[in-house]
Amino acid sequence: MNHCLDCGAKLSGRLDKKFCDDYCRGHYNNQLNRDKHSRLKEINSILKKNASVLEKFAEKGIITLSRQTLQAAGFDFNFFTHQLSGQQGELYHCCYHYGYHFVSDDELVLKFIPWTNVK
């Protein structure tokens, strides 16, 4: 006899049956997917925080910042959603709809980037 992959109960019925009921099937698959998606959730959390930090500075009208200022606010430069080229060829690193580009090693400029401009 086979046993349920989730709870270990003995199974009866079809020979290829893997779970004793829908609850066990759902629970088992949710456990599998939780492990697979935990890293994605962690990365998305970092991206949301980055976007929030950029948004707070932009709302205050601050568009020129130092790298240290953003890092002190909790910004992580290792994570961004996409990159865009500006009109003068500058490279913008974007976190959702806010982007920044470096004008020197330590100084950067923020820019709001509407989704209509992203292709």
C-alpha cells in the first residue's frame, strides 16, 4: 500500500494516488512552492524598499544625492528592476518607476520614469 506524501496516512483506491485528500495535496504543494519562492519574495522586498527610498527623496524634491546618503537610508545598490539609456546616453538603474544614474563615483541623480517610457 502507498502512503500519503503529506501526512503519511495509508492510501486506498487508485494505485497511482499520492494524497489522501485535497487538503494534503494543497499543503504538500504549498510547502514545495514556499521553498522555491522564498528567494523571490526576499528580492522583491529589497526592490520595494529601494523604490520606497528613491520615492521619499523624490517627493522631497531631492534629485541629487550621494551614494552614502542612499545607503544610510537602507538602499541596496545590488538590486534594481531594469536599466534604461537616457537621452545623452547615460545609464539609469531603475527600481520600478524611479531611476538613478551616477554623475561621479559618489554622486547620483534621481529621475521619475513613467511606465509608458519603458519598452
